[in-house]
Amino acid sequence: MALTVSGLTKRFGSNVAVDNLSFSMQEPGVYGLIGTNGAGKTTTIRMILDMLPIDAGEARWEGKPVAKSGVRFGYMPEERGIYMKTKVLEQLVYYGQLRGLGKREAARAARAWLRRLGVAEYETVIAERLSKGNQQKIQLISTLIHDPQLLFLDEPFSGLDPLNTQLFHDLLQEMAAGGKFVILSSHQMSTVEEYCREITLLHKGRALLQGNLKRIKAGYGHTRLLLEGAEETYKMARDGGLTQLETRADGAVFALPEENADQLCERLLQRMLAAGLMPLKFVLSEPTLHEIFIEKVAGEAGKGGAAA
């Protein structure tokens, strides 16, 4: 099984929302579709799922054009949509039937998911009486109830408290390990780094960066130093020519030059030890996806064109 997107293009009047976008997902796991608000992520998903007409290009699943009638997919949109005046189990059974399940089969699957997500007690409660987090669980169940092969999750962690965030994280890991193909649309870079092997960074409808995330980060080299210690250690790093990027609860982050970073850090550490300063942390690392994202998008600042 594989999802292949080729030359996908969408225009709204003179505005090019998605511009000749291509990517593929050849094996199960989680693929990251990232970008700022308005980058074209949701438009891309809706074209792939045949919910918006495509102006150019195509999306194929298992070599065939993607169509609602031919692919068992699940879609959790960023704009949550459950029936607020309808009882939980009643609407989940309805969603299951829409996705091809029989009524009994849908009820059985819905109850299993309600138990799994810890909301079985609410099956006869109308949705508007639930907390926002529990409403989001119902939305997720409606997405998963028919056991889809291909999943599109648009900002699934938005608005969740830490406990529900962890629950959704565990489910995402389980789906990836269980052979599902998951397209995760998000602007939460830490979440993307945790799960996604492959990414596409969209900006104004165009792909700025694509490929294997580990290889992308490795290509930048060790350009960050996390240092924790006394204030004198930070001053010594600054005096040694390093630029302090930020101060965090666990120390300070410094930018390293692309050339000779390892040797520079070795000399810096030797000077600290010679001065009797023992840093609690002295960690060389690649830039985070967040930092790469900021760099790439900032580099595009001032260029024309906007995405919907």
C-alpha cells in the first residue's frame, strides 16, 4: 500500500492555495504535513480525500485515484464537528453506518472505543454536556470507528489538556505500529519530531522542505550547544564567540558555527574546567525542527503569493 500525491494544485480565483505539490508515503507510519496557518495543509488534505476539486495533479492510493467510495479512510478535521444536541452513542452509530458498518457492528465498535478512551459513562449523554476534551474524544472515535487504513489528523492535539494529550499520543503510536498510514497536519513541531519519519514543510502552498527528518537534521550538523551551569560558564561561552539564542529552565542554548563546531566546543570545555567551572550540561545537538522551520519560513519572508 502507498499514498502518492503528484503535482497537486488548487486555485481560488487568482490565489494559488497549493502549488504543484508532490510527496509520497510508501510504508505505514506517520507523515508530517507542517506549516503555518494558511500554508495550504487543510486544502491539500481535502483535495487528497476528494472533498475539494483538484485543479491539476492527482492523489493515488494503492495506485488508484483516491475516491470516497474506494478508500477506507478516516479524517479528523481541525474544525471539530459533532452533533451537540445528539446522544454520544447514537451519533457514533450513525457515523459508523455512514462508513459502511451495520448498526450492531457500529454500536459494538463505538462501545469498545468509549471504554478504551474512558468515556463509556457518557454514551447516553448529549454531546454539548461533555467537556471539550471529551468532545474531542468522541470526534476521534468517529474517525476510527470503521478501522480505516488511511488516516488524516488535522491538528489533533489542539486544545487538549496534558492527560488527554498523552492519551492521543499513545493512540498515535499504536496506530503507526499497527500498520496504519497516518498523515499528521500540525504546527506543533515537537509532536512532529516525536512521530514523523518523513515530512513536507508547506509555505504559501509550496513545499519548502521535504524528506526524511533525521537526514534533514543531520544535514545541518551539530549547530547547537545546550549549556547549564553557573553564570560564568555562559559568559565564557559568549566571550568565546558563541551567540546565545535563548535562556531556558534547563540552561542556555548557543549557536555553533557550521565549521569546526566540535573542536570549538572541546576548547571551550577545557577552558571551563581549567577555570574550575563544571557545567551541569554540555550537550551538542542538531537544530530542532522548530528552529529549521523558523529559518526556512523566515527565508521566504517578503516573497509574493498567499495560500488559503
